[in-house]
Amino acid sequence: MASKQTPASAVALGGVMAALAMVIMGLGTLIPVATYVCPVLCVLMLQLVLKSCGTRMAWAWYGAVAFLSMFLCQDTEAAVLFAFLGYYPILKPRLDARKGKWLWKGLLFNGMVLLAYWVLLRLLGVERLASEFSEMGFVMGFVLLILGNVTFVLLDRLLGMGFRKRRK
């Protein structure tokens, strides 16, 4: 029996997925590497919401999770990273359709990461980050950005593979 998805079921699915995303974002304080893993897991959840419920519900889901993360999550860095990059699955089809798609994707990712860390350091004044970056130095900061770009490319590939029907 094939069931047609109603607007109420899309809202219910979005609400449950948003609650799960908030739990995942809350785990960012338990494990140090979770600062980067939790936003990526939430981006994958957004891909599921996008494919299941459509673009409008995906934007609403992203807005709700980003807003709640900023106020409820202890890990400010993870919340800001999700707020600045979490919408990527929604924009990915448009970027894939453009010429020079990797240039646009790279500009988007690097620009948003630099803006996110500027906000964290200058506007929010996260002292822990300022001391970490001063200890690391410029070279390690650059290496961290390169590793972020590698992770972004892998995430892009994973989002491109996601939810396709398998061929028999």
C-alpha cells in the first residue's frame, strides 16, 4: 500500500528530525571532535528532510535547528558552523547546475568558514578559540582549513550519492 505524504506528516517528520538534530548538536560538548562531526550529521539529516519533505520544509527545518542550536547548545563553535554551513544540501543542486561548480562550492565553503570564525572570535568573543588559534599558529590554522576543505568535498560526494535508488 503506497501512502501519499500529507503536509501534516511532513511537519511531523520535520519535527522529529529537528528534535533528533538538537540531541546530536547537544552531544558536541561530550567529545572534542564532535564539534565538527555534529554539524555534519545534522547536514546529512537535512538531506533526508529535503528529499522526504521538499525544499520549503527543508528551509524551515534548517532555520529551526540553527536558531535553537545557537541558544540551547553548549558548543558555540558547532552551533555557529551549522548556522553558517547547514543549508548546503538545499543549495547543492543549484551549485551543481552551474559552470565551474567546484569554484562556487569552494568559495561558498571557505567564505562561510572564515566568516563563521570571524563571528566566533570578534563578535561572540569565544576565548577558548582565540587561545587555540594563537597556540596553533598560522601554518596549523591553514592546515585545519585544508582539512576542512577535504571534509567538505567528501561531504559533497556523500550528499550527491544520497538516497538514489540502487540498480539491480
